[in-house]
Amino acid sequence: MNFTLKVWRQKNASTPGKFVTYEAKNISADASFLEMLDIVNNELDSKGEEAIMFDHDCREGICGMCSLHINGLPHGPKLQHQEDPAPGEKPRGRTTCQLYMREFKDGDTIVVEPFRAKAFPIIRDLVVDRSAFDRIMNKGGYISVNTGTAQDANCLPIGKKEADLSMDAAECIACGACVASCKNASAMLFVSAKVSQFALLPQGQPERYKRVVAMVDQMDKEGFGNCTNEGECEANCPKQISLANIARMNRDYIWAKVMS
């Protein structure tokens, strides 16, 4: 398969960037999108040209590092796996490293950009600085759990519904697709997931309201926009984090402010 790539190239955050056109030739249909970029970079290296910089790590859909804006959408234009889900199973989203070239047509032109947000300054080419997420997480502080020997399994009973919702929220991999999807570059889906994973469990109750205020305030300081409640974030999230987490976070935030 052959493709024409229009790739955003930018030396750093203070230098103007531009799209540069490259030809990706003889690409296997079974190659992942990142493997295709590796092949293009090998060609550039052989010509003595500078490789395209992009983030990656696990390449297994776990870490969220492979955050690329492809043909106008975070992680690519198709967010469900090719295979039909099992009966009763919800189709799962996926990350850029799980996007395969067989999902494009031979001869397609593919536009590749970094995630665009004021709070995600460009480091180089397709790599952005998402350390704002780390600072928000750090503001979440700690949970009051005694250390020492392990408790008995039934010592702190947690209902299955609450445990499942907490685990669903904890699936967030902080890739930033929610921010890149939102016209206001809002990070509320990410923050609400990180708030909810603790707010739904007994261990997270002592600092629950202090935590939500600290994390939301830090989110605002980082320059993320406000939520428009249009659902682009949930639609493009590779882990399909639910908008219900935002509602939960808003309720907790209002309650914390009223009671303070």
C-alpha cells in the first residue's frame, strides 16, 4: 500500500510549524500506524534527513503515549475495532498504536498533527508536553489508608456496582484525546475520571471534597477550557470513559464549595 502523508513539522513551541508532505511506499496492510511512521523515518534517515518526532512507548494500547491527531480525529478516524464485539459487549476504543493501515485505502492522503491545546505546548513535531496532567494528579494528594499487614478480604466491603464504576474510571490512560477532541480543549473528562476512581470507594472518602477542589482548580490554572457537554471527549476516548464522571465531579465540587 502507498500513502501520501501531510505531517506537521515544528522545531519547538516558539518556532512556527508547517505541514510537510512525505510518501509512504510499500506499506504492509497489517502494519500499525506507528510502524508505518517507523518505515518513513528509516527512509528519511537513509537520505540524511531529520526523522519525524512522535511519542510512543508500550504500543499495546496501555500507556497513551501514541497520541496523534489523524485525519481530524485523536487516535484516528475509526475508533472501534474491526472485529464485531461479542453479544452484550460494548465495542472498545483504541489508541494510535492499535490503528492499522488496512483501515485506510491504498493511495489515501493522511494528515498527521499533534494534539492541539494551549495546555499541551508542542515540544517538537508531533510530540506535546502533557505534564499539565501530572500536576493535576499531584494536586489530588493522598488517601488515608493505614499501612502495615494486609487486611482481610471482607474487612472493607465494597459493592460490585461501585467497584465496577471505580475501575471503569481508573481505566483512563491520560492520553489527552478528550482535550484534543473538545473545541474548548477541556480536560474535564480526564480530571473527573481521576476524581471518580477515588470518590466511588471508601478509601477515597476522607479527602474526597478537598481532592476535587484542588484538582479542578489546578485544571483551570493549567489553561484548559470549560466543558460544553457535547460528548466529543467520550466519543473519542480510547477507553470510553463515561460523561457520568463529569456530572459526579461537578456535584462533588459544588458540594465542597457550599460546605466550605
